[in-house]
Amino acid sequence: MGFTNNIVKGMFILYNKEPHLVVDRVFYSPGKGAAFNRTRLKSLKTGKIVSQTFKSNEKVEEIDVETKTMQFIYVDENNAFFMDPQTYEQISVSLDVIDHGTNYLHTDAKYVTINYEGEVLSVQLPGKIILQITETSDASRGNTATNATKEAVLETGAKVQVPLFIRQGEKVIVNTESSTYVGKAE
Amino acid sequence: MKTWQKLKENPELFKQYFVKEYIIQATREFFLARKYHELESPILTNALPQERYNDPLETKIQLKGGRDVNAYLIPTTETFNKKILAAGLGEHFVISKVFRALEDIGPDHSPEFTMLEWYHLNANYFDLMEDCEKLFVYSKKFLDGKFKKVFSTSINYQGQKISLTSPWKKLSVREGLKKYAKVELEDVQELVKFKKVMKEKGYNVDENDDWQTLFELLFANEIETNFPKNKPIFVYDYPIQVCPLTQTKKDDPLVCEKVELYIAGKEIANGYTELRDWKEQEKRFKEEQAARKELGRKPVAFDHDLVEAIKSGLPSVAGIGMGIDRVAMIFADVKNVSDVNYFPASEMFE
């Protein structure tokens, strides 16, 4: 734990005595006051995002977090369950603190939990994930526009726009941050 | 992938970039119909208005005989607007690239951006607010025409409907401070008291913080966060401490006749009833110059010519600068300033 005046995106800090993740940071100099960092902070307890502006030289308390690679096992109504592949220890994490809820949870993918003082604060999704398409229309014929897309439902229930040539049952790569189609999985 | 490559792959994308082009066309039409002149501003200048927190981009020009002279890339066209007003050009507008040196390249920021400035004679900052409302509706009509859409006075920005119907919201800084921050402007005039108030609110205050910094911190965290999402808002009557080029309000010596326009949480425009008292102007520039020195900031060349122009007589005028890239972002419904420019700074410098 320590103090820093170098707030960066992805850093974990104590703000209002609660752990927060810096999800966004923009340095700006409005010409009417010194320079500032405009940030968006995500509470790791509640998942709520707040906007906060700091002076650019302002010290914030950075916290030490521990990360662990975990395997996703299953979900119930409110929680996702993960297992430590080394110790087989199981943990549950509230779906509220997982981006996109259950949309990108799959047993084949790897997840990183962020732990602070023995508690899981958040779960980092893999940047890209391979998922099977369970539902999409057969709209490939007739439409020749190069950029046309259609909606597809993935095996997790998430919906993404995919190119027309993609068929039901195929596996696709999806960017979990932007929820967009990246390509067809081999 | 660079923007030009994306466009080549998907020509449909061009539409999004045409928004800025159309806004510039609409703006020209709007002001030419009002018989405004269009001024072409220099981009390079030898001197600047003194502002304590201004970070100009500097460059050098080599003159005959190998003599180097310093030049700045303009942060605003304002000085040229005022000089030409003093000369007698009258009402005019300018659309120019302007530059800032010390900011991140971010969703709302780029080191170079397109600024529209206009100068309305025999007007004050309230007239500028009316101009803004009319210009936006005019531009919306123009864009809807270009995109073959039915004209509507509302914009959809990132899933939020924003109504452009007059009148837009108005909030004085005094009201904002009182309503949202529970602070009376009178009570925080002295820096010591302001620091005390900010400390009590839980801010990290240190001895180097000046009045302007505390004000911006309070404004950004407690006032700006309350702005309506469904309507543009004019914030006006700023504390005199933050406006060195603005006329003080007649019946309220603590504030000046300055207005800022915010739409969708973005600062879009900044205007004021221009200060015409050359002595006052010179005094404020000297104060700002001294403040720069005290803050350890690099000095910038003093624009004596501007003081001279004001001294020669400036007509009664209100002037405003509007960030055209941000306006385009809102009309194009995109999150990032790089999505309205074919050659965004982020693709070159990051």
C-alpha cells in the first residue's frame, strides 16, 4: 500500500475508504485552475461507478491487491462460482461485480480474480472469448452488402451482431469489453 | 487499423465524418445570413494573452541571418478578433484550428481542434446564449436535410434524447454553488476560508492550491455532475478569479459576465461580454503574468498590441468560442473526438 500522484487506468485505490478500480482517467488542463485528472471509479464493493476529479498532483492511496487465475464452474441466481485449479478451493462472487453478468462466463475460459484483504473484489474477464452460436437467422443469401450484420444469441445468452455468413452452431470470437464480434473461431 | 483504412473497407462510415463538414457549412450559412464577415486568423502568433494556466504549443521560425524567433500556435483566435474589432470590421466569425499543449489525447480532447468564434456587437452574454440556441437548431435542420431525415429539434446522443427547444437551462455559478455544493460565493472569497470549506468537505487540500484550482475541483465534482442530461445548460456569472478577459457584472462585483455551454456533460462553448477597459485589461494581464512566475511556469510573450488595440477603443461586444469537434461528436452520436476526424491525433501520437 502506498500513496501516488500518478493515477492510471486499471489502478486500485482507496476512495472514501472503500476500494475502487480506476476505470477511466483523463488528464486535462482547463485553463482555469491547475491541471486535473478526471476519473471514473468503480466501487469494488457495490460495482457502482462514480465520476471524480482529482488535482493532477493529488496523492491517492493505492492498494495492494492479489490476483489469482481461476476456473469458472457454474452460476446460480446471484453468484458465480470459481475454483482455484491449484488448491481446488471454491469461491463465490456476486454477479453484480462481474462486467456483463453471466454473458461471458464459460467453463473453457480463464478468469482472474482480484483479491483485497482476503476478499474477492472483482473478476477480470478474458479480453476475448470463444462462444458457440445457439440462435441466429439464416440470412446469408440475397443480401450482398459488405457490412451487413445480424443478431446472434451465444450459448451464454449474450447477444452480438455477427456477419451474415455466420451460421447457427458455429463458434465465434467475441471481444468481452466492447461485446463485439472479432472473428470466426477455427 | 487507421481511419482511412476503415473507410476504405466500409464506405458507409463516411457519413459519420460528414457531420463535422456539414456543421461547418451550416455555421457559415448561419452567420453569412446575419451579414457577419468571416475572419481568417493566423495560426502562428508572437504573443498571447496572459493566463496563469495556459499551456501554449511553441515553435521556432528562422528568419534572415539565422535569427530564431519564438512563435506560438494559437490557443484561441480571440486576440485577432479583438484587434480587428478595434479596427472596425464589425460583426464577424472565425473557424480555425487552435492548439493546447498539455492535455491527454482523450475522448473529449485533442491537442489540435476546430474552434468557431463569433463576435456579436452591442450584445452581452445573454445574447450569446440565444445565438447558441439558434445556431444549434439551424445546424440540426441543415444536417437533417443533408441526411434526408425529417427535421426534429432533438438529438439522440448515446441513448439519451437531448431537446434543443428554446429556452435551454440556465444556472448561475452562485445558484450552482448554493444548491449543489452548499457554498455561498461570499463565504469563500478568501483563500484561507475556501481551503477550510474544501477540507471540511473531505478534499485533499494543500498549501500550494490556489483559488482557481479549488474552484475547478468543486465545480467538477459537485456542480457539473448535476447537469441535466436531456437539455443543454448554460452556466453563467463566473467568479472574477477565473475570467481575466471578461467584464465584471455591473451589480455584482464578485462575478463576471461569462457563460459556458454544456451538453451531454461536455463543455461546448465559452463566451463573455468583452472587457473594454484597457487599464483593467493591462492590470489583469500583469496579475496573471505575475501568477505564472510565482507558479514557476514558463513565461509567455506579453501581447502589448492587444492592450494597445483595446486602448484605441473596442465596440460594445460579446464574443464566444465553440468547440466544433465536440458539437460534431454530439450530432454524430459518437463517444470519441477521434470518430469525427479523418486523421485523429490519437492515431498519430499515441
